[in-house]
Amino acid sequence: MSFKEKRLYCIDCKQYFAFTVDEQEFHAAQGFINEPRRCKTCRQAKKNDHTEIETHGEENHTQRQMFPVICSKCGKSTRVPFQPHEDKSVFCSDCYIKTKMGR
């Protein structure tokens, strides 16, 4: 298949950019069907935005508050990620799994 350079319109910066023969061959080899909608600069900026969000998302993650409790089944001291109520049973992770499995 022979390719010719195309001029495409970037949806972000509203400028025309060249979709070169080499880029088209690469797209075809990768099995891509759609032509790019962004120029290289805007594609890279978008990629950086996603990386920054992922990185900052980890940094801004707050530690979950844990509450100390005594397991209603085995009496072991443990911590749970919710405020326990006196009228409800609370289990350690081992007893919780056994209870969920019906043992």
C-alpha cells in the first residue's frame, strides 16, 4: 500500500499538522485504523497530563482511618476501616473470611 503525506487538523490546538508517510506506515503496521486527531505536541501534552494526574493521585492519597476493635468471634484485637456500632458483630480478617465462606 502506498501512502502520501496528509494534512490533518488538531482538535486541541486547532492547527494543521503533517501526517507523514513514515507515521502512516507505522500506524498501518500497528493495526491502527483511525488517523491521529492531535499533533505531536498536543499528544505529548495530553500524555504528560495523564502521567501527572496518576503521580499526584498517589501523593494525595490519604491514609484510611482505622478503628481498634475486638473480634466478636475469636476475641482477637484488630483494626477495621469503619466506625463499629455496638449492636453489630465485628470480625477480624480471618474470622470474616471463615464467616463469608460459611464455615
